[in-house]
Amino acid sequence: MSFTPYQLTVLIPSGVKISLDEIQERLVSKFARRADVTIERTTDSRISIFFGSWLYTIAWQSNALVIVESQDIATLFAAKRSDQAVIASSDRRISAYGSSDPGMDHFNDFVFIAELLEALPEVYIFDPVSAKLWKSGEVPD
């Protein structure tokens, strides 16, 4: 079986009010009834979500490289979008990724997290595997 990377990048445009604390609260609420899920703030900029021994990580990034890469993503994947400049202004991002899951045992867990991230207001989701970019509330092409 092949490896299936569960990766998403969430671009947060300048001025959009979202915090890692808010995301952690949403995660805790989402998985409150799941005894097999542990959510830990492992650093100021990282949340680790354990589904048993399988790990999914949400990393908050706000360094100078973020805006450069947001501009690159906007240029390469949003050239025909009217909101290209907004995408390029993203000065924060969430990198979300899971550990190896060759049997796809945690695909649904990834989908639950992806839905939570896609529900964040006014953000842009970039799937680096499929090279698709969409705004929260939109359906990806």
C-alpha cells in the first residue's frame, strides 16, 4: 500500500482574527466524546492530536517566510481569482499534517480535522498534494 499524506495548509490573510487557542477550543469540542483522542498543546505554536498512537499535528506559523510563500501560492494557484491579492497578504498559516497511515485507518479522523479547519472564517485552504486552493465556504475544484 502507498503512503497517503494528510496535509493541508491554511492561509490566514492579514486582518483575519483567528488564534491557535480558538482552534484548540474547536478541536476539544469536536472530539470531546472520543475517549481515544488526546489533544495537547505541545508548544506555543503547535497542537498535537493523538488518535491512540496516531499523531496529527497543527502548527501555527507567523514568520517572514509565510508571506513570501503566500505570495508564491497566490501567483501559482490563484492567478485567475479576484481575491489573489488577499491570498498573497496572508501573514500567518496553519500547517496541518499527519503521521504515516498506509492502511488509511485514520482517513476519517483527517476529514474531521479538515472540516474543522475549512470552517474557519475568511481563510484559504491549500492542498499541497492536489495543488488545489479554495476559500473557506467554497467547494474545491
